[in-house]
Amino acid sequence: MNKNQYGRYMTLFSSSPLLLRKTTPISDEEFRQLRDFIYSKCGIWVDEKRKYLFENRFQPRIAELGLKTFGEYIKLLSYGRDSVKELERVYELVTTNETSLFRDTKQLDGFTANVLTPLINDLRQKNKFELNIWSAGCSSGEEPYTLAIIIHELLGLELKRWRVNITGVDLSPPMIAKAKEGVFGDYSFKTTPDAIKAKHFTKCATGYKISPAVASLVNFQVMNLNDSLALKRLPKSHIVFCRNVIIYFDVNMKKKALAAFYDNLLPGGTLMLGHSESLHSITNVFRPKMLSNCIAYLKV
């Protein structure tokens, strides 16, 4: 999710494509049923004020399937032979993966100077050359690749002696497939310095492909932040990035996700959220730390 999620992660319910055919409008009861079904699967909560946006997003898919009502679609999701596969489409419909490389450069600058650089120096002094980062709601991979580039720039030739593992997870299989491909169009570079683009990407037929040296620092997997068992299988992290994701959760799901981040972080680890997100009144297990241009949340 956008986080854009879940990246992505994600801006929820942007403008929808043109309708393929007329579909019966969603009733209040159908809206509640579909909304609750989605919430039970991935934790995304849709307020009733967004009902018309919700309806517009799903109508083209329902028409594409040859269905006439939202009730028929809900039955397909609940009991249909291809319900698991269709659920993947649902995740795409409820998340809009608005992201880019080096998104929010001021926050990244503050993070690099005040979190990442001191952490690398500390690990170096302790003769521990391993760094683990989790990007939750990574969308099509821009965030984890950005972090990999930053680390590549910081360590330079010293990178050879380090074991860096950046794990990007997202709810959407198509987004993870795109992330693994590592090819990006011009829009993804709207906030990327030209020198970085020239150094770490190569022009290809469909855009610009990430360099193998950077890609080797990142691995991707489909994962649902509502799946507690899957989250526990992730390696322990020094840093967790989850920007622009939890704003689409209700309080209970926010607490669940934040508890997972806390459990995953190593002692003294850092959680980075988006600028519009806050832990106020949700949890007090993290200690906020004011940095230049951003806030970091420390595991205490």
C-alpha cells in the first residue's frame, strides 16, 4: 500500500479509467460488504465519504468480468474459483502507486546525515559490516533503489566488505514484478539528480534500467502487512521505511503494523514515516527524534 501501499505504500482512489459498460450503482450494504472484505484481507480502510470513488474504481473491473452488480462481484471474491487471483486485482484497485526515485529529497537528506551516516560509522567501529533495511509498501521499487543508491554513494569502494540487504515488500504482485525488473520511465526521475541518473542507470528500450551493482543490494517480495506470520520471517532491520502507508489504515491496523515494525527493528533501530504521518495517540513505544527536515522514530 502507498505507501504508496501500502508506497507505496500510495494515494488511495485516484481518478478511475473510463467505464466499459453500465454497472448497477453500489448500494450502501454492498459498499460495507466490499469495504469490510478488503479490510479483513489487507487492513486498508475506506471511509463512507469515499463511497463514490470506491464505486468508480471497481465499476470497470466488474464490467470487464461480465458482471452487472457489486453483489455479484462480492460473491465472486468470496466463493469464486479464481477468488485468490481476483484479490490481486482488488489490491491494485485500492492502491495508487504514486512514487518516484529520491522522493522527498529534504527528508532523505536529513535521514542520510543524521541516521544512516552515524549508523554506518557505528557499525564500522564495532567491526560489524552488515546493514539491513526494510522498505514496507515499496510499490514499484523506487524507494528501496533510492536507499541502495545512497548507500552505494556513501560507502564507495568500501561497499565490497559490507553485506547490505534492503528488503522491499508490497501487497501488489504486479508492482513487485515491476520492481524486480528495475526499469523506470522519465516520471520516476522527476526529483533525481542528473548525475545520479547518469551514474546508476542505463538507457534501454523501455526506459532506464538500474545498474546491477545497485540492484544487488535489494530484494523484493510480495507481502501483506496484515499477515503477521509472514512479517515475522523478515530479517531483523536496523532501519524500517514505511512512508505514506499507515495513513490509509484505521487505528487498529496502524497499531498492528507499528507493532510489527517495532518487533522487526534491532535495538536502537529507526522507523521512518512520511511527512504527513504521525504516531501521536497511536503508540508510545517509539521515541521521536527531530532531525533536519524530518522526524525519525527510535526503538526504545
